[in-house]
Amino acid sequence: MELWLIGCVSFPPSRSYEHDPINYQPSPGFKTDHLQGQTMTIQANQPWQASGIQVTPGVTIKILALGKWSQAPALNVWSGPEGLPNGSGKEVPWINSNALMGKIGEGKPFEIGTDCEVHATGNGELYLAINDPFDWVKDNSGSMQVTIYLQEASSSLTATSFPEERSTPSTFSTPLATPAPVGLPRAVGKRTALVIGNARYEIGALRNPTNDAQDMAATLQKLGFEVTLTIDATQERMEHNISEFGRQLYQGGVGLFYYAGHGVQVDGENYLIPVGANIQSESDVRYKAVNIGQVLGKMGEARNGLNIVILDACRDNPFAKRFRSASRGLAIVSSSAVKGTFIAYATSPGKVASDGEDRNGLYTKQLLTQLQTPGMPIEQVFKRVLQGVERDTNGRQTPWTSSSFSGDFYFVPPLP
């Protein structure tokens, strides 16, 4: 009964927005092909969330949004950025309930929905929020993935959002010259991949992750994936790419995340170590590394049919002497936390994987070969990888998998 009442009771807004100045006007026709947007996550139940973008008069803004959220998740009632026209309990009365909305500084809020283009006529930071009762109902669930583009002669989101890094991430946007394997259909459904390879650490530099990531990206693109490749990424770059990857997953299909580099476990949680991370003690890891839970969280929000996580990150911990605990390798993450997830590790729980003496690490070397075998189900692909790695290491390294995926998936479908 309480849940039904929550959905029906109308809560008052935190303040009136009626007399706020209108400091924007509609501006259709904004082209973003030449721009890089800034992506952020807007949570339900939260007040106005700052974007970090300062807007001045004359700037044109384009906002794209994807996501799902619910004011009553127990009732399985979900809406997207466009909201629910007849919903009750709104922060801003004239905007659809549950819709994504924005405002410039203390200006009058405007509805964004799935997309919005406005021309700023006033100053202020850009704020975003979901039009629900901010402080009254605490069981709301979900979020919006928002990408913001600015158009002005002197501004660059890339420059202001991401300081110069020692390696610029590469995004494959056109097919590689290498032909696809025989038997791969031209259309295999939507496939999206994020590939990260970190090697140039100040402590514990690695031999193979750069090659591993580049070769994995090329192979996945041959297999029909739209691939984003990042080499030697900082924490900021990793988190940005994971956020954008989550946004892409809302388009459906199959999502794949591959990481090669250092990874550590702290209190049973797995963290991927960015390049340039200043980690002096175990407690620093939570704030200066990337929790694999961020990737799984984005996959869970997207609710697409299959998500694959591949972690070639079980090498020796370069910070072991600074840590009080003696945990080695990675901890196993339950794949049941995100339905339809297949998680693969280079070695078994708590063990360390070989970095390899050739171009690729032992695990990725086997994986690159098996991925391209026609007609092999995903479970069989990783079983063959396990067999190959165990053979090459005389049983010292045993890859591991965890799966909550009950369907059928082929990297290369069976030949007709």
C-alpha cells in the first residue's frame, strides 16, 4: 500500500521557479560532428547537479540523453528522459514529471528530454536534474547518461575537461583494412566495445598491454564491434570512457569491456590502476584507481542482452610493499549482480598471470586466436583459451570465468 501511495502523492517543489529569468532560447540545427562532448551521469532523487561547464551569452548548447529510471521501481514502472506527462510530484511544475531538465545559473529551467538545443542569453554554470521530488522520496532508482556539446569559437570541451595526457586515446570509427573472417555476416547486430591497455606505469611498467589492447581492438572490429581504444589512460580518461561506453550500451546489443594492465583487489573489490596514479598506501586505491564496479554498473543500467568483461589484469601488484594486506591477483566478481553478464579473468582467484615474453601476454595471445573461430559459442571460446594457457604454462596459470548469461552468442556465427 505504501508503494502505491508514493506514486500518487503530490510533493511540493523545493522552491518556486516562476520568476527566474529566461536566459536561453531554442536553437535548432546544431551540428556536433566536429566536436567532442562531455559525458556525465545524472542521478534520480538528487537536486540540481553541476556539469562543471560555465556558459556565457552567445554559446550554443546541445544535450543528448539516454537512460531509464523509476519513481516506483517495485511496480516496474520505468520512464526515459522524456518523462511522464501525467506524473505527480514534480520539482518544476511546467516540465514533464520524471523528465530530464536543465538550467543556466539561476535561470528558468528548460526541458531536455532525449535531446535539446539552446542558445544562451545569460551567464552561469549549466545544471541538470530529473524532474522528480528531490528530497521527499528516497526509493527512486536509475539515472540518465548525458552528453553535452558546446559551440563557440573560443571553447573546447576536450581542453577544459581533460588535461593533456602522455597518450591520446584512439577511437576506431572506420573499418580496418584487414578483411573480416570468412563466414562473418555483414550484419551481426549492434556490438560495442571499450578496450583499455595500460603499460607505462612509473612503478611496475608492463611489456604487453599496449600490444594486447591494440590487437584486441583490431580483432574485435573485424568481428563487427564498434571499438573505442585507449592506451595508457589516466583515471580521468578511464572514467570518462567508461561513462561514454555506458551511454553507448543503451542502444542495445552486445557490450564488451577489455582491460590489460595492473589490477589489484582491496577488501574483496577489484580496482584497475590508471597510468600516473599516485598510490602510496592501500587506502589510496579507492580514490585513485577505477573500481570494476563502475563498468558493471553501467552495464546493469543499460539492461541489454549480453555484456562481456575481460580482465587481463592479474599481474603482480606493483604496490605490494606499500599495502598491509597480502592479497594477490583479483577477487571474483559475481556475474549474477548484472543479469546477462559474462566475466573472464586471465587466471584464477588470487593468482597472478604472466605478462608474456612475446608480442602478447599468454592469455590474450590465446584469446585473439579463439575469438575468430567460426561457430564456437562464447563458453567454448573461453574453455579453449583456458586449455591453451594451461598448456603453455604447464598448469601454472588457469583462466577463470563467471557467467549469468543463459543465451547463445558467437563471436563468429556458424558457417552456413
